[in-house]
Amino acid sequence: MSDMNRKSTGPHRSTKQRAAIKDALVAARGFRSAQELHDELKAEGQRVGLTTVYRNLQALASAGEVDVLRTSEGEAIYRRCGTGEHHHHLVCTECGNSVEVGSEEIESWAKRVAKHHGFTPVDHTAEVFGICSGCSK
Amino acid sequence: MSDMNRKSTGPHRSTKQRAAIKDALVAARGFRSAQELHDELKAEGQRVGLTTVYRNLQALASAGEVDVLRTSEGEAIYRRCGTGEHHHHLVCTECGNSVEVGSEEIESWAKRVAKHHGFTPVDHTAEVFGICSGCSK
DNA sequence: ACGGATTTGACAATCGTTTTCAATAAGTCC
DNA sequence: GGACTTATTGAAAACGATTGTCAAATCCGT
Ligand SMILES: [Zn+2]
Ligand SMILES: [Zn+2]
Ligand SMILES: [Zn+2]
Ligand SMILES: [Zn+2]
């Protein structure tokens, strides 16, 4: 009952819904919006409320278990990545499939640019969007 | 050549509202959301409808006269940049001030990453967020 | 199984943005 | 200038994604 936790005050109980959401994200193997994930769960016979999908994706994201991006329309898309380490993505705009790309080149570029202009670096984005070989044929 | 095409679909009449919006963006010297710009116009005594601000920012953006980014919350922010050529940004998350950073390094990285995985490159994002020297005091 | 705290989910509310459509005003012709 | 045509404006309604509400369901330690 003490809260000597760190920044990530993760969930305390394990529920079927949370497991289903995690599984669906893993099976997706790419970026999905909350609504897409909800649709896929429904199609799969799982009954999980849309609100619950949003809440859990949120929790997973702030726990660092999933990555979040924004589409050019501003919609949040989530992905369960293979590594918890910082990385960037190559994303297919057609099917959401993506590749994780670590890049020391980008990291040093971001730091260099910030310092060169007297900024304290906080964050950076660097994602490549394209059409994957499967979708382009 | 592609720049000529973009401008052909531009607005046909010049209005006080459009001029006021452009001026406000220039004066801002950084990224602003549609609502922030609307507030600044109002504070300045200009009466421009919020809808008109949205519409003109949209038009300016698709004409290539302003750049658009998304905040981590998904809100669209706009900036009148000094150049029409492709570039990226270093943005202060406190005040919106930003620096344009051209980077052949990023361009080649994006192309290389896409090709290496069989993707047809479509677009890419690469922005650095931080606190500018003025805001970090 | 009991009981209390956590989690769920249907619904309402919110937020940024777009659409609608009647009123306004820019550009043109006289 | 004045009449005319039509792009543009703007208040309000509609919209889609996301968040808040809160009673009911569920998990879990005892
Ligand atoms: Zn694809
Ligand atoms: Zn990085
Ligand atoms: Zn600043
Ligand atoms: Zn670039």
C-alpha cells in the first residue's frame, strides 16, 4: 500500500481485456490506432470496450511498453516494438507494417542541432513513411 | 515545376483577413496553432473568424507557403518559414520559436532506410524539440 | 467466499477541426 | 460611382478522436 514506485505507476491487476489488447498489438506487428485495434478485437470475438482500449494503450505507452506516433492527420497509432530502447521507424502508410530503425546518426544529429542553437534537447522525431514491397505490388 | 502546380490552386481574391493571418504568422516567428493565431489576432484588435483562420492556414499549407507540424498531442501547428525548400525544424516547446535546419544527412538517411527495406519512400519527419535559451532561464 | 479497491464499459462531454449556408465583400464591367 | 457575379467570410452545427463520469463487474488478498 505504499507508493514507493517510480514514474511508471503501471496497472496493478491483470485482466482479460488488457491481455487481449496486448496480444492484438503483438499479432498486428505494426502500428494501429485505438479504433483499428478495437475493430480487430471485435472481429476476433473479443468484447472489449473502446474506452478500455484507449485507456490501456495510454497506460502501455506511458509505461514504455508500446511506441506512439501521430499520423499526418493527427491520429495516434501504437505499436508493440521488439525493444524497449530508443529507436525510430520505417512505416508503411498502406498497411501499418513497420521496421524499427536504430540510428546513432539521428541521435547525434538531434543533439548537435540543439546545442548549436543553444537549445536544451528534450525530444525528437524521425520516422520514414513509405509503401512496403507487399503493398506496392 | 511542382511549385507552379501547387500555386495554381491557390486563392483568387485578396482579403483583409488573409493578409492579417499572414502578417500574424510572420510576426509570430515560430509555430502557432490555429487557435493561438486566432487569439493573437483578437488581442490585436483584428476580427477574423476562427473558421477563416483554419481555412487560410490550410490553404497556405497546401500552397506550400507555410509548414505544418503536429504536437505530441496531435494539434496542428503552422509556421511561415523563410524558405520554400524542404527542411526540418528545431522547435522550442515553451514558446514555439524555431530554427529551420536543412540537412542532407537526414535526406540521405531517409532514402537509405527506405530502400534498404524495400519501401518506396513517400515522406519523412525529423524535428528536434527542446527549450530555447530564452525560455530555459 | 468476503470485501474493498481496481477496472471496465456505455454514455456524455470535450477538443480540435470541418462542413453548412446565408450574409458579406472583391473584382469586373459599365 | 453603381449594379453584378461569385469567392470568401463567419456563426453555428456537425464531426471524429479522445477523455471524463460513474455504476456495475471483476480481481485479489485475506
Ligand atoms: Zn505495407
Ligand atoms: Zn532518436
Ligand atoms: Zn522558447
Ligand atoms: Zn527531410
